[in-house]
Amino acid sequence: MTRIGFLGVGHLAQEIIDGLLRSGQPASELILSSRGYGPKLAARHGIDLATDNLQLVAAADIVLLATRPRDAVAAVAGLGWRSGQILISACAGVQLKELRAAAAPAEVVRIMPLTASSLGASPTTLYPDLPELRPLLGRLGSVIPLSHEAEFETATVSAAIYGWAQMLIGLGSDWSVAHGMQPDAARRLAAETFVAAGRMIAERPETGEALLQSLVTPGGITECGLKVLAAEGVEAGWNRACDAVLAKLTDGAPVDRGA
Ligand SMILES: NC(=O)c1ccc[n+]([C@@H]2O[C@H](COP(=O)([O-])OP(=O)(O)OC[C@H]3O[C@@H](n4cnc5c(N)ncnc54)[C@H](OP(=O)(O)O)[C@@H]3O)[C@@H](O)[C@H]2O)c1
């Protein structure tokens, strides 16, 4: 049995634990650190609770780290890591070299899951790619392996875009309610419109550009709104927001771009 430990059981870890259990992962294969939601989730699902992080690392083959980024390196240091263990960090902006130094000789990888892990719907980025982790991460949604750490950092901006997409859905829903739709119908329509748009780009072979062009009938409603958005500088604002997140993630530090 492969034992999975959770070091840092807060908001994200709770969603991941829900997703693993929902997918059929036995609770007996998990063990939780004793802070945050650890005691509550252990009691609710019958999961073992470690007395401390030393015991957690001693008991686990794979440890998922989900503390706040500023706590990550100190949280994994001095825990008696063994060769053959895997440390999976979900901590945004915390680089492999810092984690490897603190958790040697464990193997260290980074992932960036979304809270949709609880629904089995997280596109989860992974670097470096460890094929033996695919079945585990696949329980949370699709796995997107990346080829170097700088690419992983760029991809992590999508974790912020996930929140912005929810904001846009909220704007669409609120606007629809203000213009006469029932709240439940407006919320469902706004959310499922984003799901539909994403699925078309994810699942159809055409380029995103081609799919968009197929919607933009000259003189039609999509074109009408796109003209307003362009005049308002939405694309430039969007790109500036992505740039700001990437700068925050990397904090000016050089990132390994692979060989
Ligand atoms: N939230 C998301 O949607 C999301 C998505 C992708 C990635 N992430 C990443 O996931 C990480 C966690 O985010 P979050 O939103 O889940 O944060 P959070 O709710 O604040 O959870 C962090 C947890 O870590 C615990 N912790 C801190 N130091 C610890 C230690 N030494 N030993 C054991 N537990 C410790 C905290 O316990 P106390 O409460 O006792 O301090 C808290 O329960 C972040 O690094 C973030 O970048 C989050």
C-alpha cells in the first residue's frame, strides 16, 4: 500500500482529500498533519492523524505539501526524509531547489492543482514529470506535465485565471439577474457557458482562433461585444494582470529553464 501524507491541511488540501475519497481512494491510505482542518477531516472520514510532522513523514511514501508558500521550506526541513519518498509541493512560487535542499534525499515535484480537484475536474500541472504519480493525480482531473520549471511558473498563472474566470461568471450572472433573469437560471447559464467554451477549445481539433472566428458573424452579437471589449482595453489589462502574477510568483528570482 502506498501511503499519502498531507502536510498542511487547509483550503486546498481539503479539496484534494475530498477528490481522492470521491474517486475511491481508501481513507486508510491517507494520513494528515494535525493542524488546520486535519483533526476535523480525520474525524469525518476516518483518516489517520499524525501526532506531528516527523511521524507523518515516517508513515508516508508520498507527502503532499500544501502550507502557505512562506511556510513551505521550514515545514519540510528536518523531518527525516528517506530515499524513495516523493514530496509533492502544491505551494505557488516555491522553487524545487529550496524544497530539494530541505527534504533531501526525497524526490521533489511541483504540482498546481485547482480546487476543482474535489470534483475530479482539476487540470493539474506537474513538473518534473514522474509517471508513477499520474494515476494519483489523475484522480483529481487531467494531468498536464511540463518540461521545465520556468514553464511551470508561467502555467501557475492559470491558477489565478481560474479565479478570474469565476469573477467573470459572476459578472455575467449578476448582469443577467439585473436584466430580469432568475438567479438560479442566470448562475447556471453563466457557469455552463464557460464550461462549454472551455470544452470546445479543449476537445475540438480546430485552433482557438478558428473556433472564435466561426462565432464572429460580421455584424453579429459576438462581434458587437468584442468591439466594445477591445475599445475598453480588456486584452491589455488581461495581459498586465498575468504579468503581475508571474512577477509575484518568481519574485525576480532566476528560474531553471531546463537544459
Ligand atoms: N487555495 C487554493 O485554491 C490553491 C490552489 C493551488 C495551490 N495552492 C497552494 O496551496 C497552498 C495552501 O493554500 P491554502 O489556500 O490551502 O492555505 P491555507 O488554507 O492557509 O492552509 C495552509 C495550512 O497549512 C498549515 N500549516 C502551516 N505550517 C504548517 C506546518 N509546519 N505543519 C503542518 N501544517 C502547517 C496551516 O495550519 P494553521 O492553520 O495551523 O496555520 C494551514 O492549515 C499554498 O502554498 C498555495 O500556493 C492553493
